[in-house]
Amino acid sequence: MTNLTHLSIKESVDGLKNKDFSSVELTTEYLNHCKKYESLNAFITLTEDKALEQAKQSDNKIAAGNAGLLEGITVGVKDLFCTTGVKTTAASHILGNFIPPYESSITKNLFAHGAVMVGKTNLDEFAMGSANITSHYGNVINPWKRNGDETNLVPGGSSGGSAAAVSARLCAAALGTDTGGSIRQPAAFTGTVGIKPTYGRCSRWGTVAFASSLDQAGVFGKNTLDCAFMLEAIAGYDEKDSTSVNKDVPKWSSSISADMKGKRIGIPKEYIADGMPSEIKALWEKGAAWLKEAGAEIVEISLPYTKYALPTYYIVAPAEASSNLARYDGVRYGHRTSKPVKSLDEMYEQTREEGFGDEVKRRIFIGTYVLSHGYYDAYYLKAQKIRRLIAQDFNQAFEKVDAILTPTTPSAAFGIGEKMDDPVAMYLNDLFTVPASLAGLPGMSVPAGLSSQGTPLGLQILGKPWDEQTVFNVGAAIEKAANFDSIPTLLKGE
């Protein structure tokens, strides 16, 4: 039998329909893989019993001819989505004992389409980070390694657990969230495909909040088509979420085309960053050449406010985080200090001191500062004005082009510990992904080649608001041309 964990969603769905294997068999294979590669620390909670029960239900539905879009397909769920009766921690000590009595809208949609949850994936604490090294439950390890080097690499973040799980074939696909690049950047580091849809395309209800005007659910898959299936399953209007937009969900999977004839692809000159490795620039140029060969016209564009995107993001996001995280006080749910305290204020302080990690505290401090009296106008209000200008840059560019092509990251995956002592260096990982997040645009990373050290590199496609179809199509064209079939170091010899 073919190694079931290497099948795409389409191949798995076809195999289940043809009775080549059952969902229970498929799920068991993935669960065994999860246990075999437990050292990656991709999961905080493995939900074996729940997965096998869901798989049995899927087998019954398939037999009865009532299969959903993802019937019997195994998925990982970022531990930021509330799941009924299953611990939801946001990778933080302060939520370590939280078991939600309700289901997030995203996971509810996913399960309604027949998906099987193998576990809750690890992440940077409260989704704050770009390397998956801030989790209370330990670092996630990238299944890839550099040539001739046994150093453990970061998988990117904050959705590093989901990215590593898909890359290592621990699940067929996975849920992530993207605030400033937290799907696209780990997708690039792990050789997977990851898409952040337009802000408002997916419900935020039941998702632990980091920065409410930026957070958006998205997906990881082994290829572009897998991501289209997943996004179709989770997207849709939700009246419980005031940021959800009432738009029909297209059948992206049935309309994907790698034909670029008539398409204009923008290349922003401002994305040529100082010190950009030559291999990143070469891959970007190769990606543009592939699209030109597929029929597209390549157009140089300008996004002049790009240079202000990172400082703008690191004012807006921490400000919203400091507000959102004020709810964790040790009173209603989550961790509460067991140390003797003399006042309610002291209980708050001690609970938060014990419950939050260093990076979360750092962002709360920054956010509280920029929102404080005397600094609100100078920092937060000005950042919001610049954010509008960044969005206007994109609007003007999209009057000339159908999509934009950029590198996903300024480097390949780096070793655990190599940048940990420099928060600014860590923040620069989001250089190419943050602008689209500030503008609320759909963006996807597609693996397009290997670095000189044998690790994955990705190209990013940005689209017009609500035009995920073009993003998928451009991604499919790059996928076809790149023919990226490399597998993680960990899996070689399977």
C-alpha cells in the first residue's frame, strides 16, 4: 500500500471513495506518524480518541453516500481555536487548564465538512513570534535540516506547529492564524503551502485573540489544491463575528488554473531589501520568469509606504494585544497564582507574572505604552494613518496588476537559538508579510526551491481583496513550474 501520509487531500478523498482504505486506517497511519515524530513537538495535545471516533463517523457517512468536502481527512488545529471539551492553551501557561465549553466557528465549519482532528498544534505563545520559540510547551522543531548540519531549525511562527505537522506528514492539512505573516512565513520555512485569506473572509469567533484588526484564520496544505479545499471548508459569514463579511464562498478548488494568459503580475521595487541574500533575489526573478512563460505580463510597481510597515505593525499589534490580554486576570478562567497575596491587584500582578512569557510581556508593555496618555496621538494614531497609506499603495497598484509576487521571507529557516537574543532581528522575519496583513489582503506562500543549504524557500503571492482565486491560480502556476518535490530531511528513507 502507498504511504498514506504522503497523499494529498484529493488523493485521500478519492482513495476513501474507492474503498482503497478507510478513514480509520488513514487516521491510524497519521496518529502513528505523530507518535513516531513526537520529538518535533508539533502538537500540544494529541486527540487520538476523538480522531478515531470522528474517523468512524466519516466511514459511516462515506458508506451512506453523505460524504462532506473533507470527509475522513486528518487535520491539525492550531491551539488558538477553541474546541469543545479539548484543552485550548494558546501555548501559554495562563491558559494551561482551560477547556472550552464551546466550539470556534472555524473548527465547527471544518468538522461539519467531515474533517478529523488528530490534535492541537503548538505555536508561539498567544501567536506572538515568528520562530515558534516562545511557547510555554517548548520549541517546535522544523523537520528540515541544513546540508551536513544537525542543528535543529525553527519552523517559523507563530503557526510553526501546524506547518511542521503538515511538512512532516503528521496530518494532511492544518489550521493556522496569520496576524503579520504567521501562516506564510512558516509555510516558506517548512516547504508547505499556506494561505491567509482576505480579512473578514473567515470568522474570528472562538479564536483566542492577539490583534483583532489583523488576526485571520487560514490553512496549510501539501499543495495549492489542498489549501483551496481547506479554505472552502472554513470560510463563510458568521453573524457572531462583527468583522466577518457576508460574502459567498467560491468553489476555488474547481476553478484553479495555471494559465496566466492576460494576467499582469506586479513586482514591487521596494521589496528589494538591504542585505537580501542573492539566492532569495534569484528565486524571485525565477518566479517572475515562470509566470511570464505561463503567459503573464510582468510589471514593475511601487509600494512606497512599505518601509513603514514593520514599525507600524509593531505599534498596532502590541496595542491591540495589550487590550485583548487584559482579560487574563486569574478570576474567571485560566491560571491563578497559588501564592499568598494581600490584595486583588497583587493577585492580578502575580498571576500575570507567572502566566505570561517574556515575549508576551514585552508586547503588552509596548502596547500599553503606545496607548498611554500623551503617547496615543504620537504613536498609535499616527500608525493607523500610515496603515491607511499602506493600503492605498496596494489599491493603486491593483489598478495596474492582477496580483503581486514577492519573496515570502528574507532568509531560509535559521537555527534554534541563532536570533533569540535579538527581538528586532526576530521581528525582521516578517518584513515581506506584514504589509499585506496591515492592508487585509489575501496572501499565499508556495515552495519554489531550496536554499544553498538544502532548506525550503517560498514565493509569496498577494491578491486583491476577495480575489483568492487569482492567488490560487498564480500559486498553481508557480507550483507547476517549480515542481517542488523535495521532502524534509526527517522523512528521507521512508
